[in-house]
Amino acid sequence: MNIFLVSFIGAFCSADITAFGQFMIYRPIFCAPIIGFFAGDVITGLCIGIISELFWIKTVPMGVAVIPDISMIGILSTFWTCAYFPGFKDATILGILLAIPFAYLYRWIDILGRKLNVKIMHWVEDGIKDAKIWRIEIGIWSGLLFFLLRAFLFYLFAIAIGGKLFCDIYAELPKYVLSGLAKAWYLFPAAGFGVAYNMTNIRVLFLGNSGND
């Protein structure tokens, strides 16, 4: 599977978080199966998307909060699993765990990118004062372009470096750890439902609205 295609899809989905649209295509349950489709394993992508969605069900951009790129968790873990160890449940869980640090690392890069956007905004404001209205359009498109470019480049980095780490770590893990990861394949969805149950009002469906919640 072409890593440039994966990086482009990842950048496009990442832009949906705050840069453009917010059509919810950045949610793992949407973007992970897309990568699985191109990799020839939609089921693995869907399973990863469901697990990731349950754990980060309330991770949504609100106000000035900078959230980790949860689409990156689904995309990277799906790609690594399908590219290197397709069908291995233990490798799938390892891929999810390894993708989490990359998502939080990109969150830090996203914060730096927002500082650049502030400078672009000030440049636009100064232009408006001088009747340079054309700076508005340039400022909007340049901010979006820089966002897509840094996300694309980071995906290339994460796929290459993360893929190497993924293979090396998996090869060095003892059998009992791999066995535990394989069992986690069945436990993670249950834990995810627990997170969803605890963090949303879904418990009302089971307990009823007694007025105590």
C-alpha cells in the first residue's frame, strides 16, 4: 500500500478536526476502515475503529482545547497491522498502543502550528488596516495549506519510523506478552464499552432516569 496515499488520507482526516469542515470523518470508526479498504482488510480497520472510538468517544474539539489526533491512532495502527502482520490480533493491539504516543506528539506539533496561524492572522489584520483585503483569502488558504502539509509530513514520518519500531518491538516480545495482547483483543472492546458507559449518559438506557445520576 502506498504510504503517500495513507499520508494524504491521514492529513485530510486530520484537517477535519479543526482546520476544515468538521464532518466527523476524523473519527476512527470512519477513517480506519478506509485504510483497511485500501489495504485489503476492511474488517481489521473496522475493529480498530470501533475500539478506538469507544476509548476516545468524548474526545471532540471544543473551544481552544487541542485534542490528540485520534484519527491518527486508527490510521497508523490499521496500516501497520495490515502491512506487516495481517490477521494477527496481538499485533493489532500493539499497533493501537504504539500509535497513541504519535497522536499525542502530533498534538504538540499542532499547538506550534496554531502559533503560526496566529502570526498569519496578525498579518491579515495589518493588511486590512491598510485596505489590503486580498490578504484575507491568502491567510485562509495558507493556514489550511500549512495544516495539511505538516500533517502529511508527520504521517510520512510516523509510518516509516513507527513501522520500524512496530516490527522491532513485536519481534522482541516474549510469547507470554504476545498471548496477553491476543487476549486483550477481546478485552479491549469490553473496556471500551466501560469507558463509554462511564463517560456518557448511555447508562440511562439500562438504569432508567431515576433522578440520581
